[in-house]
Amino acid sequence: MSTNSGVMGGAASTVKVLVTGGAGVGKSCFLRAAQRGRATLPGQSGVVGEVGYATLSTGVTVVLHVTPELRRWWWVWDHLALGATSAVVLVDTTRLPVSYPAMDYLDARALPYLVAINRPLGGSRNRREIRDALRVSAQVPVLTCDATEPASVLAVLHHLTGPVVPPEHHARPSHHPLTTEGRRLS
């Protein structure tokens, strides 16, 4: 399926979105909840990436690409990011640092994103506390979701089809995508 980021009737007909975050934050669950089809890209050992499709009530088709977790597959991220309009960074409130490299990667490439707090993973912090801990500006949407519930996942995807502020307008400085420097919790 080709990605058409052009505008038809005020909205893109097809958009490509990365689903990213650290290990165990619910990326595959998010994909399964949103999709109408699933494919995996086999790697040397295990899965390198997953692809799925979701059609929103607005008629927009969202092509979802789950990024691989292991550092040895990070070269794949550049390929997956080609043509992407935005990304969802899933976070586990009890393990925020596992998602720092994903946000740093997106910032370094000026790819707009939102943060989706996967509530079933636990934690009692509110969205403001999470925003402060992640050091993301007010322009970055921070939402809550249940990555296993289709309605919750589709609500996150609906939010992405609206205007998203590019990372160059974020207040937080970018860091090298392979480090967690600058995102340490206090």
C-alpha cells in the first residue's frame, strides 16, 4: 500500500505512523487493537518489525509500523521513518527511561509525535507529572490509553490525524538518539 500524504477533501487519505517506545510498553498490543491486517518482517532471530492498518471513522487509513526494540535493528528505523507523518511513543509510567531513545530519535529527525501513556502497565502518575519527567513541551500531546482496547487506540490515532507540532518547535533540546542523556528523572 502506498502512503499518500497529500490532502483530499481536507484530510490525508492515507498516513504512515510509527509506533515506538521501549521494550515491553505495549507496541504489539497497540497494533493488534488498531489493525485490520497484520504482517511481520522476519529478522535473523525474531521479529524486526510489524505492520498493520487501521481505518478511522474519518475515512483516513493509518499504516502503522512498529519499530524494532533491539539496538542491532536501529538501522531499520531510518527506512521505517521514510514517509511517516508522525509517531506514537508508548510509555510505561514505571519505566519511563526505556522510551527515551525513541523520543530522541524522533526529535533528531523532526518527526512529530505524541506520547501515549499505556495505563494497564500500572503507575499512579498523572499526565502533567509524566510530561515533566519526560521533559516534553506543552506542544507535545500527552494522552492516556489502553493499548489492548481498540476504542482507546483509535482515539489516539484520531488525535494524530489532526495538526501536530513538529519537534523543532519543542522546548526541550534534542539529544543523540542512542543515549538517554538529558532525560533523567529527578
